[in-house]
Amino acid sequence: MTTWSADVLGDDFQQRTLTLPAQPDGAAPTATLVRHVPSTGTDPARRVAVLYVHGFVDYFFQAHVARALADAGYAFYAVDLRGFGRSMAAHVAAGRDPNLAPDLALHARDLDAAADAVRARGHERLVVLGHSMGGLVTTMWAATRPGRANALVLNSPWFDLNENWLLRVPVTRALDVVGKVARRLVVGGLHEHYGRALHAATGGEWDYDLTWKPHEGFPVRAGWIRTVRAAQRRINAGSIDVGVPTLVLASGRTGSHTKVHPDLLTTDSVLAVEHIRAGAARIGADVRFVHVDDGAHDLALSPSPARERYLTTVTAWLTEHVPPAS
């Protein structure tokens, strides 16, 4: 584990590299921990820390989320998982595909390292905030690592494929076979419309690194999506329990993810809201589901006032369930 160094988000943020357990092929993967300096400091007195986990074709750049949670009394950290964002260059240099781990379950080790590093700084309680794919990873991690987190917040978690029954069931079964023998076969990718609607260069509000988060995404390969679908099947079968208070949030409506439409940023135009709601009912006994009307897929990147409603809902729920001074 390296020391803290300057981060791309400016003076309020620093980053450090987390060395992860070696993979079976001998590769030594890394992840990147980011901290919001004003809320974490050098000798943190804040007892509760929030650890943010990004989605697919994503990385942590939502500085306003860090500031909102810091203003509410929480220490804020984020992790760029192996192969993503700040961690991408080392992953690709080792011969890996960007944004793809050999198995989605390996990201549990990334969260182990990040959670250990956060707790080592003296924070007594940990909340994990996962978005989209990060919500799926966070859910599985909490269910298989009881006691590591004290609460979860899931922003539009990826509990199912936003596709028709044919692609979600028979095609998934075929991928389960194909993914074993042709792991690198390209089987899909993202549509560009949502990313273009977000980015400042194409009319959106947000400026982020298009090398790390390109509009067209990265190729989805059979071996990786096979492991994603295995995790989603466990959720939809009701066979996991995160074991901690959990807040799940999603947009008020689903929008088309395959074409341009005027509601790209006021609907979830990546995932299906009904899948998120159904999954939320199956992951534990203490789960609250909340719609954020006019919210985007990443609720934190919604147009105002939806993003403020999202952040207010999150901070109010956290204050009730994991008070910052508790």
C-alpha cells in the first residue's frame, strides 16, 4: 500500500494504491482508494466513514457527493476497482481487458482492501454506497462478508439485465456454457446515448475523463457477463442476505436504453426500475426502497432538483440509521 498522493479531482482529494491478493495466474492486481481530505484529515475524529463504489464504465468523479456527505458529518472515501478509472492503466498493462475482472466476485477482495484501509484510519463504522454494478458488487460483498459494513446505500443497483425474457433467460443459459470455453468472446456493450447526455462536451453538466468513462464503453465479454449473471441469479432467487440496514434508490421511471429520447436524464435509461425494486425486496429484512422522481440512472448526476432530493434522502436515512456521532 502506497502513501497518499495528489488526485485528479484537485486539492480536496488524495489517492493511494491498494495492492490486492495475487490472482491464480500470478498477476498482482491493484485498486485505488480516494479520500476527501477535509472530511478525513490526518487524525480523523469522524466515527462513521462512507466508502463509494462506482459502476461499470465508471470511476469516482462525483465530488459533490463527497462534499454533501462530509457536510452531513461523514468521512468520505471512494474506491476505483481493479481495471477501472485510476486503476485501469496497471490492469491493462498486465494484459487484462479494461473494466473486466476475470470474475466479478474478485471485486470482493478490492472492497476488503478498501474497507481495511478505511478502518485502519480509526473510523469505527462503515457505510458502503454502491452505484449500478458497484451496487451489485456491494450487495454480494456484504452478504458474504458479514460484519464488514454497518449499512448499505445502493444507487440504482444492477440486479438484473434490462432486456426481454429471451435475453435474460435462454440466452443467459447459453452464455453460461459459452463463457466457460470462450471467455473473451464479445457479447455486448453500452449504447452511447446516456453518456453523451451526461458529458459537458456533448451538452451535459458533467466533466469527466472520457478515457476512463467513454461514451461507447468497453466490450462486454462472455466470461465476465457469465459471472455477473450468476450473482444476479442469487439475488433474484432470494438466496442472499446483506444483514445490515439498507437503502435502495432508483429513478421514478424506466426509459429506453437503446435509443435517444428526451428523458434520458429524468428516467433510468440504463436499467429497469422494476428490476431494482424487485431485487431490493429480496436482499434482506431491513431494506427501504425509494423512488427519486425525475432521477437519472446515476441519481447523483440527475438534473436539479432530483439530485438534491437524492442526496437529501441519503443523508437523512444515514443520520437515522448510522448517525455520524454514534
